[in-house]
Amino acid sequence: MGSFWLVFLRLLKQFCSVALVCVFISVVIPADLWAFKYGDVVWSVSDFYSFFPKNEWRSVADDKKDGIITGFLKQNVAAQNALNLGLNYSEDVEKKLSARYKMLMVNEYYMRHFLGSLIPYSAISFCKQNLKREVYAKHILFSLDGVSNKDSVFVLAKTLKDSIDNGENFGLLASRYSSDPSVGVNGGDLGWVQIGKTVPVFQNTLFSLCSGCVEVVETDFGIHVVSVDSSRFSSYNEMDDNLYNDYVFRFASAYIEESLKDVAAAHDTLLIRDANISFNRDAFKELVLLLDDELKRKNGKRKDVNIIEILKGFSKGLVLYDSEVLSGAWFANKIETTLHRVSFYSSVDDIINDFNMILLRDIVYKKAENLKLNENFSFNNQYTVVMLGLYEKAYLKWLTDNVAVPTKQEVETYHKENQSEQDLNLAYKSIETILLQKKQKEAKSLFEKSIEDRVNILINTEWYND
């Protein structure tokens, strides 16, 4: 049950460790100003910033901006073309979109509803107050690796603090005492630091210091003497309120990361218990025997065993859940509609553990629906990205699927020009495949070229040249 949480913790860690580049914003562009037009379709500046964050865009070199805009247009024009063709109603797209929707709802429950109830108000408040600024920081690190007397290190750190307070040069002391391997290059300078770039206890100290102040703090890395030279507005200062609050929440969640795994596992156990789920082990034993028999028929090749079809045909009750008896067909449907990855089950416990995850996901999804978490800004932000990505892929697939099969004359010409020694009749299919793949690649390239050349696309220079 804890595997959901391992994924979420990794996502949190990745998000919160991203070093976002600081920029100054001299002119505020209205969020509803149009940025691009494609036929009758208009994308606003805020649409673009959903694709590429505003706080990063302002620091991008001018010669790189055009490529980023091309990436935005490629995805959005392809998605719009998919809608115009009705590809959003295709069985494949609807199935994938439904699966992503459910997974995002499960994520939203954990990340916003459950996690939100655990984050201390003080952490939210601290991040909200300080995310709009950044500080220029320096530090001297004393590693505690192999140190038997930590108190003596604290004494030395406090002595250095007093020396700096009395006018000693921070950089010289850092070069002499710091364990930081980069000290020889930067003299202890950390540069401009924003919320989310350091561990909570370290950033708490940094952002509580006034300019010119020095303090001693302990982290998992060791004992630090830290100093703040100055502060200024960060790249988050001009951010939309909804997006700003989204970042605040994510960075505040780092304050409970260490204790989250155990709490989450206990929460999942309670969800399963409260659902009054019971497993029919005798039925599961029969299912394992069926799988074993099928494995023998497939000469021991697990990948050839169609678990979905076996589950669909298994009519005996496997699980009692929510006052309903569930057979194999119910689980087969969940596996298919949620794109759940399934491997060969070799024991009853293997199946029960995996089905437990499927049931837990169903429980959480229903809770998320009841809580209307699909109305959250954070959910819609992620869902839009997923939806655009699926529509883009659907259109590119449509382009390649609708490429005409090479004619006999084209195959014969290719065979002649390449001086193939193989008989044409024998080589026909392989040549046809080569030419078809070439045509498909050309179809994609033509679309991409039309985006690069801005065919039927207008760009608002008032925004772009800002």
C-alpha cells in the first residue's frame, strides 16, 4: 500500500529541489492578453505560462525563446487539430484520458486533501510570506562525519560567528575552515537562495536573518555558520495567486516529508479496514491453479499468459467490497481502465497484494469524487497538461496512419535505384515498409515545419518583445 506514497515522495522531492532562476520583472503583462492565434483559436499569455513558467521565461536567452514557443505551438496546434478531427472521441484517447483522470484524482486526494491536513499552518505561513523574496547567502560547513564530540564543533562554529560579527572576513574563514568542497571557488557563497532550494531547517534560519546577520544551524549535512548579505524580490513575486499558492503548498510539504511515509501507510491501512474488504482465499487458490495451467500450455512463457482474459472468465467471487461480491471480471476491468501494470501472479499472496492496490485506488478515487477535488486549481492544471499531451499524440498518430501505402511503381523505383540484389517479389514487403515509414516521417516533418514557419499562426509582439 505504501507504493503510492513512494511515488508521491519522489515527485515532491523533484519539484521542491528544482533551482528556479531569479529574474526581475520590470513590466507586468496582463494575464488575459492574447499571445498566439491559429485560425479562430486564441491562446492567452496565461496559457503559455501554464506550458512554460513565467518565472523561468523571463530569464531565457532571446535566441532560445523561439524554440520554446515552437514547442508550445506544436503541442497546442496538434491538440486543436485533433479536436477538429474529433479524435478526442476515439476509443483509445477516451480510455487513456479516463485512466489519467482517475490517477490524477487519486494523486489529488493524497497530495491536497490528506497531505494538506498534515502540513503545519506555520509551514504554509512561512512559505507564503517568504516565497516572494530571495536572500544572498554564505555559509561555512563543518561536516560531522567521523566526529565524536559534536559539542566542540558547535563551540568552534559559535567562535567563528562571533569573529564575523566583529568584522572578520567571512570568505577567508570559509576558505580556512569549511568542509564544503566548492569553498575554494566561491569562498562560501551560496548565491541567491529561494524557498525550496534548501532543506527546511536551513531555509528557516536563512529567511529569519536580517541583512548582515550571522547564525549557527545544524542540518543533516553538518553544522553551518550562515550569513545573509541582502535580499530582493524573487521570480515568484509577479506570479498569479493560484499558481503562487500551488508553489507555497508544494514547498511547505517538504516540512513533513520525513514523517510522511509511516503516516501514509497507516492511513492506507485504515482506508482498507473501513471498507470492510474480505478476500476469498479458496477462490484465489483456484485462480492461481488456472494461471499455472495456462503457463504450462504456454511452455513456461509468462508474457504469453493473457491474465486479463483469464480474469474475465473467472466468475467466482474473489472479494467482498462495499457490500458487493467481486469476480475476476471486475478486476480485469479496473486493470484495463486504469492502465494498471500487471505481471504474472505465482501465489495467492501475489494476487491479493496487487488487488489490494487496485481496491485502495478505487476507494481513494471515490473519496476524491465525493470531495469534488476535480474542481481544484492544482488538479485542473495537471489535467490540462495530460489532455493536451494525449491530443497531440493522437493527431501525430492520425497523420502517420493516413499516409498512403507506397504504390507498386514507387516500390519498383526504389528497388531499381538501390540496386538491390534480392528478387523484387521477395523484397517487396520490406521495401514497402521502408517507404511507408519514410512517408510517415515526412508527414510529421511537414507538420513541424509548418509550426516553425508559423503557417496560419500570429504572435502578439507586444507580449513577445517585452
